[in-house]
Amino acid sequence: MSAANILLEVRDLEAFYGRTKALHGVSFSMTAGGITTILGANGAGKTTTLRAISRMVRTSGAIRFEGQALEQRATEDVVRLGIAHAPEGRGTFVHLTVEENLRLGAWGRRERGALQEDFARVFSYFPALEGRRRQAAGTLSGGEQQMLAVARALMLRPRLLLLDEPSLGLAPMVVREIFRILRTVNQDAGVTILLVEQNAALALDLADHVFLLETGRIVMEGPSEDLRKDDAIRRAYLGY
Amino acid sequence: MDIFVQQVVSGLATGGIYASLALALVMIYQATDVVSFTQGEMAMFSTYLCWTMLNAGVPYWVAFLSTLALSFVGGIVIQRVIIRPVEQAPILTIVIVTLGLLVIFNSLAGWIWTYVQKPFPSPFPSKPLRAGNVFFSAHDIGAIGITLVVLLCIYVFFRFTPLGLAMRAAAHNPVSSRLVGIRVGWMLALGWGLAAVFGAVAGMMVAPNLTLEPNLMGGVQIYAFAAATLGGFTSPGGAVLGGFIVGVVENLVGTYVSFIGTELKFTVALALIIVVLLVKPTGLFGTTVVKRV
């Protein structure tokens, strides 16, 4: 990992909800271009880690994106640096149409024009959304809303995409489809992805690098092939 | 029949004024999640600003538009300076702050301009318009026209402009809005600015009928509450329709139900609020807001 290639660097990150500490000194870094996943059980701090990067929770420690410190920034300014976040629960604007959701996704980017290009691009990834363009987003199925969450995040033309449990509550077939598209997005558009997942088998297939989070601490990390071979990981997270 | 048509048109004129102020209440409700008691008094203050300019010899429409601009800025400043620090406070705190503002604006107006009633001009001719045997006040027709123009502008703004879209998003889903880079705080401030503009329109249109004094909007505010309650505090279109309904009903009831007359007209609005809250608390077009706690 060469220092010049580091996209995101997190050092001694602690996060607090009121007086409750949710992260106890998390440190990791990510290179540009890859797919990294954070695995862990419920309550391990996966979502909190993403929320810390997006400045939605009180933290101490250092977070640097392309060398710029994020700790003092507001959420909306972090977005402007090119970090898109498809949050837990998908964050759909249910009252607005699919197209309006996508337009909002492009709100935080520098170049405001050429939206048509981006529409074409996200609809090529998610053809199902194109037919529902004028429909209220709240009427979409869970799978379609998750696709919309990813599509909305891509409208930012992000350099880093934070994904919080895109598989949650979806049928296996839909999940496979979404994960296939995520790989395409990563390879074609060069978007670096930080994925949080409970579905370890899926995440290990997609990601090249893995962090294992347990009760607010990173307990193991490495390339995904290595972790897949690890007996303890296999038993605890893959169940065989 | 002639009287009926006349009363309906005059009801639509006052209804348009209620609709403007009701829209202001709904804007604030969407932006701040509270019912604001200060919109009427801000409207009254705006009307005094217009009166001051007119007195200084400024042409009517220049004064009208300047008042809208000043109200817009004033609304934004009030949100940023007074409302924003208590944004995270319990709802009751914010309601009390708006009540405090009500008292402040009312006394401030009395202090600056005294409590003496002042005539306020209408930009429309004083000669009534005639259609067959029916006469309409030109001011009523003009007020309806102005209300409709304002409503059309605001509809186009929210429906077709990116900023309007961002404001809707910020009102419905502030967390997701921040995650796409919308500066939610400023969107809420814009909401207060626009609400002040609607209020100013209502004030300047109602003042020629009532004469200008610091308690100008007291009654109008009650009717606007009735309108917003009837249409639904979560539905801007509903609140506007509610405004027109309340205006027309108020006039017809005053004309045809002899024991109500002009004395009890006010009670009709309050009774309407209570009935709607009992029968359909969300209003005709409102939706129940479900919140995860």
C-alpha cells in the first residue's frame, strides 16, 4: 500500500452516541480503486464507521480523504468532496419521483450540467428504474429502492461510495443482481467502494480487502481470499 | 341569486387572503415542524413597511415588490437568528418562541406607528365592476388575481426548479438531504423567507378592507389556522383550498344564517377548527406523519 495511493485514512476513531461509546479506536486505510468490506455482527460498529466518515455522529480521532481532514466538516461538505453514502434503510425520498430522487443525488457535485448523461448511465446499470422514472419512489419494491439508493449515490459521480447493508431484507436473486452491478460500477467507473455487510459470503466474494469489526474494534484484516480460508472466520461468519 | 354570486366572489377574495397566510403557516410547519403563531404579526409588520414607503411617495407596485423583498430577507433573518438556536429544543419551546415573536412584533408596530388606524390604499380602482345586475368590488377581483399569481409562481418554483425540489426534499427527509449535499439549514431559512412573503401579500391585500393597525392580522390569523387545519397542515394545496372554502363559507353563513350575522362569523372559524380536529385531525388532504422513535 503506497502512501500516495491512499484514498481514505482513519486513525484512532472513536464515536459516541450521547455518553455511549460505539467505536473504540478504529484505524484503517483504503487505496483508490478497490472494494473494501467491513464485516461484523449486529452492533459491532459497522454503520457507525460509515456515519463517522459522513460526519453524522460525534467522533474523536482522524479521518482523511485524499489528504483532507474530514473531522471539522459538515455532512453536506463531505458529500461535496465526492463521498456518496447510500445509508442504512436506503434513505429514499419516498414522496418524490424516481427521477427527482436521482436529480437530488447530483445536488452536491461541482459540475451541475450534463444530467442526461448520468441518467443514461444509471439507467444502463438499473434498467428497472427507467420504466418507473415518473413514479413516486415510495411505491417501489424493496429491491428497486435499494437500486435507487445506489443509483442516487452514483449521480454524485463519487470517488468513494459508502454502502450500508445493500442486501438487507432483499431476495437472494435481487441481491446477486445488485452485487453484480456494484462490481461493474467499481471496474467501469473506477468508483472505490466501502461496503458494510452482514452477509459475509456475498461481501467476501465482492471485496478485495476485508476488515473485521467486533464491538467497536478492528480485530482482523487482510485480502478477502485469506480471510475466506481462515477457519475462525469461516465458522463465525460463513457458517460452514 | 345576485347576492349569492356577489357573496361568493367576495368570499373568494378574503379566502385568497386566508389561503396566502395559511400557506405561510404550512411552509413553517414543513420547515420547522411547529405551528407558528407569529406569521400574522410578521405580515402586519410587512404591511406597515409598505405603508411607510407609500407615505414617502413611492409608487404602489414599487412599494409592493420592495415589501416582498424586505419580508423575504426578514423571514430568513428571523429563522437564522431566533429560530435556529432553538431548533433542537422541544416543540413547546419553539411554539413559545413564536408566541414571543407575536407579542414583540405587535408591540413594536404599536411603538413605531402608534395604534391609530390608518387607511391603506388598494392598487385597484374604487369603482365597482359590473356584470349584468351584479356588482363586484374591483379590489376583491384584483386580490383574487394577485393571490392566484402568487400561488402559480410558488407552484412553478416548487414543481419545476432544482431549488424548489431541494426545499421539498429538506422538509420531508432532512437526513437523506444532507447525504446528497443539500444545506438543510438554509432550505429551512428559505422556507421562513417565503412564508414571510405570503404573509406580506395577505397583509397588503386585506389592509384596504380593514384599515391598518397593529391588530390587523389577529382575525385573519384565526381564519388562516382554520384554513390550514381544514386542508391539512401537511398539504400546501389543501391549505390553499381550505383558505378559499373558509372565505366563502364565512361569507355565506354570515349572509344567510340570520342568527350568526356578522357578530358570530368569527365563531364559525373556531367551530370549524374543532370539528375538523375531532372528525379528521389530518385535514382533508393531510397525511399522517409516521415517525420512528
